[in-house]
Amino acid sequence: MTGIDTGQRPGSAYGQPTLGFSRLCVGVRARRFDWALLLALALALVAAAPFLSRPGLPHATDAELHVYRAAELGHTLRAGSLYPRWAPDFYFGYGYPIFNYYAPLTYYLANLFDLLPGVDVVGGVKAVFVLGLVVASLGTYLLGRELFGPAAGVLAAACFTLAPYVVFIDPHARGDLAEHFAVCLLPLAFYAFRRLMSGMGGRAALLGSVLALAALVFSHNLLGLVASALLLAYWAWAVVFGVGRRRAGWGALAFALAPSLIAFFWFPALLERGDVKLNVVGPGHFDFHEHFLSLGELLAPTRLLDLGATAPRYRFNLGLAQWLLALPAAGALLYAGLRKPFTRLSPTPPHLHTPIPSSSSTALLYFVLAGLGMVFLMLPGSTPIWERVPGMAYLQFPWRLLGPANLMLAMCAAGSAVLLPVRPWRGPVLAVVLGAVLALAAPGLYPPMWTPDFGGTAPGDIVQWEMRSLALGTTSTGDFLPKGSARVPMHPQSSLVESIIEPGPVDRVNRASLPDGASVEIAEQGALYDRFAVSTPKKFVLRLFTFHFPGWRAYVDGDEVEIGKASPEGFITLWVPEGQHEVLVQFEDTPPRTAGWIISVASLPVLIAALILMPSPTASLHSPLSPFPSLLSSFPWLAGTLLLFALLKSWVIDPHDNWLRYTSPPGQAWAAQHEQRATFHDLDGGQIELLGYDLPRQRVRSGGEFTVRLYWHALTPLGSNYQSFLHLARPLHLVWGQEDHLNPGDLPTKRWPLDKYVWDEYEIEILPGTPPGEYVLNLGLYSGAGGYRLPRLDEQGQPVGDSLVLAPVEILRPLRQPKVADLGITHPVTVTFPEAGVTLLGYDQPYPKVKLPGAWPITLFWRADRDQPAARSRDLVILDQEGNEVWRVSGPPAHYAFEMWQAGEIVRDPFLFTATSPVSLVTAKYPFGVTLSADEPLVSQGADEPFVLLGRVKFRVKENENPDEE
């Protein structure tokens, strides 16, 4: 699109020129420069301001992981390996196959920047962050211009590039270089595919589509798959609704060529997946169930950061301006679609409104529906989709879809821009809208400060960082650890670490295992091979401090020998015969890797042939002028707004550190909703203080969940790592929902600073069947290693318990009763009491054997068969071997009176039995059961007596236990 005014002319309808006039304008357009590209570039520079104005990169985010990966790739590249799949210095120097599985494009780009004078690998990584924002802004502008004109393209570029996830969360809060770059590539990929499917791009569009999609997957595995799915859906959409039907084959060819070009990466990664641990799904931090967002958080504005926290808290939000600007186009399009699908949004002449061509309208409807789909997949309601669609769990974090969702919203915002009538005030209105986008994005332009000196990135620096951080292999869970390796806790080998740190060759030989009289000298060494000169008086096993992994091969005097794997470490071993020998151990390609290279090489001539054979666009395809208003009237307003914002930011806002962020003083948490002070004391004299908490909701429905956020502060240095718990309780010993944190605030307590607070967020899931009523939140700290809770101190420093009752929470009756299958009933019984109108569904007995004086938990599950059941009390009874009662607890289930029950209501009824005086037990199996009574005991259906036997529990009493008894 160009900035040529397309008012209605003779021989054209709604501004569509005649063929002769359009041919004339092709040459005019070719000679004109699109000044809006400068606006898009300026937007990218505004977004990249923190990277451009500060030296170094932070250590407190994943950015440091990506710096070390780029540095390691650079070391192997300089050693002569152009595509290393093995990182020899990772995991204490034992090696790590990260580059065989993790997409490395951003690390290659960082090393390209590293070649520039005055730029090191840290600067190279920073340059890739900046490059991503530039690509994001330009790509979104081009896509928006293609669909809705240049002014709308500028607005789209601002909405996407300044979206919270793109400008702040991914690059700064998370520091995820690879994902950030992949998200930023997505608009360019859509632009190329749009040009390809519309027939306007020709060979450049085909080449751009193939390279953009390949680069996406080669940048980030998971986002590459998401992008591929979105582009494939767009291709199908264009084919089904006619816009790209004639180009369907070329689109399909692009989808075939893109993965073929990078088959050298994904083909072996897929086929050799079973050779590494790769345990990144399932319960724990990477469980997608733990990372859904609420609609309120998605729609909320960006939060001001409190730099007084160890990790400033932010929202995973779409951006207030982004979703508000998307609403007009989405609403207008859906309204028009109800009347006549895929027509122009406005039938009025272009001098009153700007009509959207049917092809753009069709594309806009795709972006609306895709955006709604992305938003839905981030909400808890999409759980069944995540659970049932194969591979979805590997995305781990539903909020990863924020980046793609923001692109969809940006295109909707561009569609909204063309709804403005072509009036003199159109430019000022667009300027106000752009100013609103910039202003609402401003808090994200002030990330936490970082130290200017990142530090060294030599192999020795990487190993020393691993020893401090324990992020072995630059991964938190050893994702790419070779199968069968590190079956015991691994520790660095001092001789290996010293050789990595010191100049000279790296000594990977386990010299302590050499037989007497044997010598092993390093004759030659590269990043992925070692050549040894070996002299030995007898045959022996040569052991290397290198993890075994497919691709490692060994040769003795040129003849290949079998490589073994030492257990439990998983190190390489090989037999060396008596005498003097040359031993070569090197990392080579496996059959899947070779096949991947063959596919990639074979795809190149296919791509070249396709580019040659692809017909050029006809004049009728690329010559019509844009039906959208000229940029000439809007450009001064948009440029002035952007310039004014840049000046205000630089001269007014930047000097005031506390305008768009703030810093809580030590010992305070200004972000806390409620102040609550409590001090916990450890055995070594350390003290932890609770500063306050957030409890956004104090009325929650049974079976639902709610968020609690605690604010901790270390008063003294802590010598141990402690865990935290938060219980929903009534009374304190009965828990109706809980969450424990191994590291409160995701930071080990030993690393808590004294000048900052730690915020610690909990998602408390209320157990299904929890009856309505008032409960309390109970919190505390404990030592998992020591098995004890930390005492809480009063104002005089005296112990007053080991927990703190924080606040009440009211539980409401659920809108829908839980399914029986979701209750966790391990022993279903279905005992009905017809007179009472109550059914016992079953019970959960997690421990059939209990060692006293421990506690025995058991939970009964009841269902009301009518409103206000005619019962007053239920009794849980434990009998001895002779049938004598030894323990009984009476009352309504969970202190929830029967007359309050409604028909169909399910009630959870937990107990916690402790053998305290006057209960006296011996080691034996004890029957237990229930009775139900009104004014007198009630008999269950089909029974002759009130007592209902449920099961048995074995209590083991230490004083009289027979060790041989079962």
C-alpha cells in the first residue's frame, strides 16, 4: 500500500482506478518512499529503549541462560564446528546435547552481532532482543498496511510492539530471547503468507513465507508449532472462502518447504527424543493447569512495578488499549457478518467512510475468531481442550499464547482505524489513539534496573555460574540430560573444572581410574573431539568425564571400538589394549541427523525450482491503488504524537524514577493489600517476617479457587531453605484446600536479600464438596529436611505457636454440584437412609495402616436426597476386636446442619483421629463405621441395625507392636 490519495475518479468505482491509470501509478508508487516505515521503526526504537540505554543484561531473568547458550555456541563455532549439537562445557563440563533439541537461531544471530567491532556476545544477545522488536514493528506495519492501509498499519504496529507481552514480559520480566524473537517474527510470516495467498507477492512472497515459517520454528520449538498452526488455519481459511483458492497449491508448497529446510534440526530432535530425559509435562511448575489466567487479569491495565521486590510483580495482560481498540472492528464485522457474511463493513461511499474490501474483511474475521480462540485457550474453561488435544501439554504455560493473541488484536485495531470517516479530524483522532497506546504502554518501558557489567562468558565462567545457580545445562530441570545419566546427584570434578577455567586443553580423563604405569596425554583437542596418546602396561577401561549420548564414537589406532556407559553417572568408557595407542573420541552424526541433512539439502533445489516456475503477479493483481485513505493527512499527526511522547519520556519521565515505578523501603511492601506483621524464628537464630497479604476475594464458591499473595521479608541472613504452607481450615487441623511452596516466591530462602521483600502467590483450590460456611486461612513456615515448623514469635519475642491465622474466607454453595468421580472417593459404598433422605456415597481412607501416635485421616462423602434431610447427627465409630466402642465422634457432617442441605447437595465430611487420652489402643486391626440418627438411630436401606460397617484400619502402637505381625 502507498500513501496515494484514492478519491473517486471517472472510470472507477469506490476509488478503484481503471487499468490504464493503475499502470501509470505503478511507476509512481515504485518511486515513492513509504514514510510510514520510519514511524514503524521509531516505534520499535521506543520499545527497545531499555536495551539501547543500558549496558549489560540482567542476571535475574532467563536472559542469562540465553547469553551462556549463545556464548557456548560461539565457543564451538570458533573451534570449527558449524552446527554443534553438543555443548561440551555445560553440566559441570560433562557435556549436554541442548543444541540437538533447542532451536538455536537466536544464538547464531547473537554470534553474528558478536563479529562486529566493539560487540561481545552479551551485546549480541541484546542486539537480537532489539532486532526482534524492529522485526515485530515492521512486520505488523506491513501486514496492517496490506489489509487496511498505511495509517492503520502504524496503529497495528504500535498495538503489537507495545503490547505488554511483547515489550516487557517476554524480553524483560522473563528474558526469554528465543520465544521473544519467535513472537516478533509472527507478523512478518503472516504478511508473507497474505501476499502469497492473495497472489500479489509473487516469488518474493513464496520465499518470504518459507523462510519466515522456517525461522519461526528454528527460533523457538513451541512457538514455532503455535505459529504453524495459526498460519495453516489462515491458509485453510483463505482457501475455503475463495481469497486464496487459486494459490492453495503454492501455500501448501510453502508449508512443505519450510520444515524441509530445517529438517536437520527437527528431524533428529524428534527421532532422538527418547535419548534424553525431557520431562517437561505433568505435575509441578510445568503443569499447564497451574498457569491459566483469569479474564480480569487479561483485560486489566499494566501494573506499576515495585522495585522493592526481589522479582517485581506484573500482570499477564493483553493491554488495555489493545483490546479496547479491537472491539469496534470486531463488533462491526460480526454485525455485518450477521447481515451478509464477508462483505464490506460500510456500504457508504468512500468520502464518508472507508469501506473494507471483501478480501480484507475475510482476513479480519479470521483475526477476530483466532484472537477469541487464543484468549479462550488462556482461560480455565479451556482445560478439556488442553487435556484432550495431543501435545498441548508441552506448551506448559497457556499464557504463552499472549503473543499470538496480541497480533490478532493488533489486526483488529487496524480494522477499527479504517472505520473512521474521511474527515479533516481523522488525523487528530488517530494521533489521540496512538498517544493512548503509547501512554498505557509506558509502565512496561521501565523494567527493573540491572547491573551494567554482566560478567564473563568464557567456558570457565559458565561452569562457575552453574555451580552457583545449579541451573545445570542452562535448564532448570535437566530437560536434555541423556537417558541413564546422572542417576545420582552430580557434583563438579575439581580436575575437570580447573582445566576448563585455566588456559590450555580441557582434561576430561578420569585419571584416578588409570592403572599403575599407564599414561594418557592429550595429543589434540577440539570442541567435539579428544585425541589421546595412551601408553599402558595392560588392558584397561579408559573413563572420561563426558556423558554418553548417541553420536559419541571411539577409535583406537583408527579402528572403531565399542563405547560403554558407566553407571550411575553415565560417563563414556572404552577398553584400551596393552601398549601404545592413539585413541580418538569424537561426536558425530547419527542416522537421523544425516537423514535430516539430506532432507534439508534436497529441499534447496526444490525451492529454487519453485521460485523459477512460479508465475509473476499480473498487472491486475498488483496495480490497483489502495482503497484506503492517504497517509499524507495523518502522517504529521502520527509522527508528531510519537515525537512528543519520545521527548516527554526522555526529558520529563526518565529523570523521575518513581513516576512509572516505585520502590518499597526495606521492611515494607507497599504493594500489599493488607498489612499483617508476624515473625517466624528458625533454630539458627534467623528470622523471617510476614509483611502483609493480598486477598482479592473473601467469598468463594465450594469447588472453586482463589488467589492469596503473601509478602515475606528476611530480617536476618538465613542458613537453611524453608518451605511455606497456606491452608484453608475449619478447625485448624482439618484442611479444605492448601498449597505448599518448596521455595516461597520461587526463591530459596537462603538467597533472600535483606533489603527487598519476596512476594509469594498461592492458588488455593477448594476441595469439591466443601460445605458452605466461614473458614480461615492459616499459614506458616517449615523445614522439609528437618521435619518441623518454625515457631511464631509475639511482640516480646516469645513463641506463640507455629502458624498464623491470617483472615476469614466465606465458602458459598456451588452453582453446580461436583461429579462423584471428582470427589476422590477410594471406597464407594452407596448406603441410603430412606427415612433421613441421605445417602453415604463412600469414603476416602488414604492410610490403611497408621503408626501411633500419628494421626489417621478419613473422609466421608454424603449426598442429600431431598431438601432439609430428617437427620440430626452422624457418628463415626471405631470398635475393637470384640466389638466394643473405643472412639466416637458425633455431630452434623463438617458442622453443617442437615436442615441446611438442599436436594442433590454433596457434603465432604473429614475426620482426623489422634489416639490421645483416654483412648488406649494396642497394635491390631480396628473396624470402623457410621451411624445416622434423628431423634433415634436410623437404619439404612436393607439393613437390620443402625451401625454401618465401612472397613478396617490397622493401628501400630510402638510400645506393644510385634515386629513379625502383619
